[in-house]
Amino acid sequence: MTTEQELQSLFNTLDTDQDGKISINDLFLSPGLSAIISSETNSTSPQELLVNYDSDKDGSITFEELMLQLRKQII
Ligand SMILES: [Ca+2]
Ligand SMILES: [Ca+2]
């Protein structure tokens, strides 16, 4: 069970430069990324994560996009 608070902290962990969105650079710079990805999502690589979660295809994942996609998986 993932709460919104946990999602926010996951998002903050992934957003290494704290600009409010997760880019491919953030994903590569994130510490413990593979563990986070495998435990919280079904994606196996940063590229796959970005493709799966970037619903408006602007090259970065916002908190709303992350939440939307994770909610789809959970429910
Ligand atoms: Ca960022
Ligand atoms: Ca996006």
C-alpha cells in the first residue's frame, strides 16, 4: 500500500535536482534507483520508467504523472 506521502518522498528522492520534475538525468543520478524502481514500479530501467510515466511525453515526469500511473497500477 503506497500512500500519497510515500509517493511524495519517492518523488523527492528521484528528483535529485529538486526542480519539481523527474528527468532522465535525475533518474540516472538517483541513489538506490534500481531498488526504488523495482519495489515501487514495474519498470526495469530509467528509460523504461520515463517512457511509462511521462504521460504527456515532455521528457520529464511530474508528481502528478507519477501519482496517476502508480494509482493505475495499484487499483
Ligand atoms: Ca529534476
Ligand atoms: Ca511529463
